[in-house]
Amino acid sequence: MRAIKDSVHDYIEVEGVAADLLDTEAFQRLRHVKQLSTVRLVYPSANHTRFEHSLGVYHLARRACRHLDIDGSRAEAVEAAALLHDVGHGPYGHQTEGVIERRLGRHHDDVHDIIATGEVGRVLESHGLDTDAVADRIDGQGRLGQLVSGELDVDRMDYLVRDAHHSGVPYGTIDQGRLLRALRYVDGDLVLAEGNVQSAESLLVARALMNATVYRHHVSRIAGTMLERACERLLDETSLHAEDFARMTDDELLAALRDCPATADAAARLGTRDLYKRACWLELDETPDHVVDATHAELRDLERDVAAAADLHPALVHLDVPGRPSMPESSTRVVVDGDVRRLHEESPLVQGLQAAQDVQWRAGVYAPEPHLDAVADAATATLGLDA
């Protein structure tokens, strides 16, 4: 057994299959992928990695298994899935996820190919674990998969607290112990026991506050949009294969961007925090539906149209439009008066948080500072905005 000192959970005890997975190349790679990618350009101390987050998720999964009387190989499969749940992430985590999905047609939770072969597969099989079953748990499939990826998963319980801790903000506070002890299975669904509506609400409040102040900070969004466009150009302009791109670390990606003439400027800007600025910052009710609901390809066409109207190179204009507001956690199942109910049916607070999401939603048009006025005028005319 290993005991690893952690900034959030104190000592994490690692044994069995998890101990053998620690030193695999796929897991060690996570030491070099930051958990909060471009958020660290806003919060300098947010330099923690997906390696330590994955250890935390494993720790909480062990606690959940013990509470739910899940043992033996079933527990080992859940613990292995918890430890490996982020091995499918590309460099800069979620910031490159869209690029990888479009190029390879898979989400970061689809790790069947990654763990079925090589070191990870051999370790799992040496412990009598089926690689497909572990990958299914990571993808949230089945009764036990809900613990790793679902409305009440241990992934969320770790990253909210960890991200708040390292960012230095007071918003990610949740009672992990209470949530873990309240977990139950009812008809195969993971639910919170009677008397835990407020515990479920606390999870949503923490997520909503972290979204507004950390995850969706406008500086991080600008940097993330610049990074995504640069990655697309890197794959278009070089012989780098998307599979190799997806297995890079943060530093390897930045180095590749610096070495490519088409992306060198973006890499330099990201490296020195010399970012584009907001030419437009739009609320939901002032953004036309055809922009809000546009596909990726349609957004790139609109981006090029705005650049042409401003008489600028297309790489100098970025259009950043998030999806329509959603809150999957509002469907969390909670036992109320003996019946399993959805949280949004029982909580006026959740309804308020959903309304707040609409108010906080923003779309952005970004450009280098000298061109902001020209881009703002071009975007107003091209996108059909109210001047």
C-alpha cells in the first residue's frame, strides 16, 4: 500500500490494481496536463493537474464503495475507472476536447481503445478485470458507472473542492462526507437518501458559483478560444496526426504551436498572456437564434464573414458562442417522503439557479486590441445584432 499526501484529502491510500496503474505511462502523462488549462491565466495558483485530481476521485470512489457495500472485483473495477477516468483527455483538457471530437469522433470518456491495449490493459487483466467493463464504468454505463460519471459522481465531488482550493476562491464548498454517506441505490439508480435535498442543492450552488467566477471567466474563455483555433490550424497545416495530438501534454502542444508558422503568433500570445480582447460581449436575449444555435462549421463561416467585413485576416477574429444554458445536475434523484424525485421538482432554489444561468450567459467576439472598433462594427452588421 502507498500513502500519498494530497492537498485536499490529506493522505490517500493506494493499493491493489490502483497501485499498479499509478506508474503506467498513460496515467503518469496526467502529471503534465493541468486541471484548469487556461483558467490559470486568471488564477495563478490554479496549477494543479489531472494526476492529483484523478487520485482524489479514486479516493472518493473507495469511500463510496465501502459505504455502498461494493467489494471484491466490483469495487476494484470502480476504483480503477475512477483513477483512469481522465486518461482520455487531450492537452489542456476540455479546451481541446472539441477539436479531438471533430477529428477522431470520440469524447474524452470513450477510452476503450486507450485502456484495452498496452500497459494499462495488461495491468487490469493481471488483476482479473475486464478492460471493456472498466471503460464502460468511465463512460458512466451501468449501475456502478453512475459513481464515476453521472449526476452524483465522485468526479464532481472532487473537482469542485480541488479547483476552489487551488484557485483561492470560497465558492466550491460542499460536504463530501455527507454526500457520500447519503448515496443509495434505488431500482438501479444512484440517489440521495431522505432528508438530503439541501445537500443536493449545495452541489448545484457550488457548481453555479464556480461556473460564473472560475470556469467561464472571460479571460479564460478568450485564451481557450485562441487555443482551439490554433490547434485546428496546427492539424490543418502540419502532418501531425490527430491521434498523436490527443496524446500530447500541455507543454508538448505549446511547443508544437510555437514551431508551426501558422500558429506561432497564437503560441507567443498564450505564453505571455497577450490575449485578444472583447469586441462584443453579448447576452442571450440580444444574440440572434441563428448564432446561438449555429453548428461549429456555421460559426466558423460567421467568423470569416465578420473578418471579411472588417477587412482582416480570418485568424484575427474569434467568435465564441457557448451552448444554450443547461444544468444536468438539476435532475439529481433525491428521496422525498419515501419517493424518488428529481431535484428540480422539489427545489425552488434550483429554478432560481437555472434562471441565473440565462442571465449570466455570454457570447463573445474577440480580436487584437487595435482592431476592436472595426470588428465590433463588422459583427453588428454581419451577425444581425442590435446596434
